[in-house]
Amino acid sequence: MAVFTEKTRGGNEGDAALSIIGTGMRVVGDITADGVVKVEGTIVGTVHAGRQVLVAKGGMVEGDIFAREAIIGGEVRGSIESTERVELQATSVVHGDIATKRLLVQEGGEVNGVIRMGEGAPAETAAATF
């Protein structure tokens, strides 16, 4: 399995582990991580990250994303629920709903779904998933 974990000294939030789904890799099943999940390949399933989900340009998630922060440069076919922030880069395509406190959409970023924003937007379901 091509998941790499990097551990650093200390125990603060900035030292969270990094898990990478590399280019050309396809994971079928749900993924749960305490730190950061970077997707350069394809995930078919739900992604839960304690800190951040990064979907790189060319990466794809066919399922829901639950995280504190999500940065999308590739494609997501499912909902995104973030307790803090979602960033959609110029190359991103999201086919699903987004619930978050803050949202940044760069010119060219595409959303085909409902957007719920504000302090209480992701609270109902995100509280149950973390």
C-alpha cells in the first residue's frame, strides 16, 4: 500500500501526520486519518481527516469528505463538510454540497451543488464524525 506517514517531533497540531494517495493509485474504501490526507490518485469512499484533506489537480474523490479544512484542486463527487474552511482552486470541480464556515473559490473553480456557510453550517453532521 502506498500510504506514507511522516512523524515529526513534538505533539502540537502543526505536527500532524501526512498520508498520501499517489498518482496512479486507486483506493476503494473509507479512509480515516488524524492529520492530513493528500489525494493525487483516486479514492472511492469517504475521507475523514482530523486536520486537512488536499485533493491535488488530477486527484479524485468519489465520496464524501469530512475535515477541519479542505483544499480542492481536482474533482470531488460527493459532499464536503468542513468545520473551518474550504478552498476551491481554479482547476477544481465539485459535484456535491458544501458545508463550511468559510469558503474561497478561485476563478474557474466549479461547484454543482448547494453551499451552506456560517458558524452553524457544518456543525450538525461534523460533530458526529470527529
